[in-house]
Amino acid sequence: MGYVLVRIFLREEDRLEGKLAYRRLIELIREEGVRGATVQRSIMGYGTTGEYHYEGIEVLSYGLPVVVEFVEEEDKALAVLQSLTRRVRLGLILVEEVRYWSS
């Protein structure tokens, strides 16, 4: 059975159902039975507008990119994504095949 890495790209200040989007997504992903997920906050990036978002002296934590990611069996991951996208409109989502290493 194959595994996939799911990455959902958001902005730090995005909101979902009255909460920060990344926090709410983690809750929803957990409710779907995914065993683990991670939120990573970037220090710099830019999106479709070409506008830089960064953490610096003149701007503290302005529009920083945030990535919510998890690894799961492909069928389950796709079912989770279908469930999420029925409820909410999300940012860019990437799904990549990965090899799962277990010691």
C-alpha cells in the first residue's frame, strides 16, 4: 500500500470557522483519524501576487506562509482531502508519493 505526503499551503493569518486556519485544519485532520500532522511556519515566501511575505525588523510576522502536512496511506489521505474540501476552501494543496520507513 502506498503512502503520500499531503501539504496544504496557507497564510498565517487565514481564518477558518472562527479560528486560525492552520489550527482548525489540524483539528479536522485529527478528527478524520490521521495519526499525525505538522504545521510549519515559514520565515519568508511569496505567492501568486508576487508580494513578499517575511519576518523582519520592519515587519513582524506579516502574512507568513504556513504549511500543514501529514503522511498517510494514499486512499485515506485522498478521503481526508475530499472531506476537507467539501467543508472549506483551502489554499494550494500538494500530494506526493513517498516511501515510508519504519525501524
